[in-house]
Amino acid sequence: MKKIIVCLFFMLPVVGIAKIHEIQGFDLIAQKEVDLQLDLLKPRVFYFLSAWCPCSQGTFDHLNSLQKKFPQFQFIGFHSSVEITKADAIKYFSKYEINFPIILDKKITYADKVKALKTPHVFIFGKDDELLFQGGATNSRLVKNADKFYLQEALNALAKGREVKIKNAKTIGCYIQR
């Protein structure tokens, strides 16, 4: 007698990354409430940071240089932490020259929408909210020690109208506390 094995497969819904077309919140750089209407024709670079993460701090100069080199991209940072107060975050970020907004994400709203795991964690979204890249900006905790510059390579490719070769890169840093 032959045994018949029955396998059942359940189709689980694929949970995608939420679309972000408007960003409301407190900008830690401008130190005021903002309502940013994103230009959906321009690619967006979302960067998740934390005042407690030394890996985040090590990327500020690198991000500033990329933002300056690639003005055709919108750079927006998010300080995602339930533990750090607004006052402490303002104090921390006011010590650095950062050329793009950093939105206080105290309730982890934006980190949850894009499924950011660590700080720093980078996402590039293109037209139609297509996820073009996600992961670490480099392969090192310190940019000066990196030999792979994932974010820069992705931005270079996109600026030249090419496809991003490495779409997912390992994210090195501190976990976002939820």
C-alpha cells in the first residue's frame, strides 16, 4: 500500500514597506516642527540614526559629503529611539554640522514603516516608492576604516541612470530599541 503525504501550503501576505510621502515631526537640526512634502520624482535617501549609537556619529561627515555630491536626491534622517528624550537628542545633534533634516522618531513610527533594524540603516526609494537599496552605508563601523561604500556606490549608479548592483548590504550598528 502506498502512503500519500499531503502537504498544505499557506499563502502568507507579503508585507511591503510603507510608502512615505509626507514627513511630520520635530526636526532636530532646525529645532522646529516641520511638515515635509517629499518630491516623489526625486529619489529619497532615508537614514536612521541614534544619539546613543557611536556608529551613527561616525557617518555624519560622510553623509554630508554625499548629500552635497548628490543634490538630485532628498536626504532625510530619522532619530529613532524610545529611550532618548527630545532635549537630549537636540543637545546631541546640535554638536554636529549636519546638512539635512533629522526627524525625531520617538514612537518609532518611521522606523517601523520601512522596517529599519539598526542605526545607522539606510534606504533609497525611487519613483513609485520602489526600494532601490537598503543596508549599511559602508562595511565598517567607522567610515574611515571602510573599504566598501555601499550607499555611495548605489547613489553613483542611480545618478548615472544605472541599476544598483548591491541592493542589500549588511547593516552594522546598534539595534533600534522598540
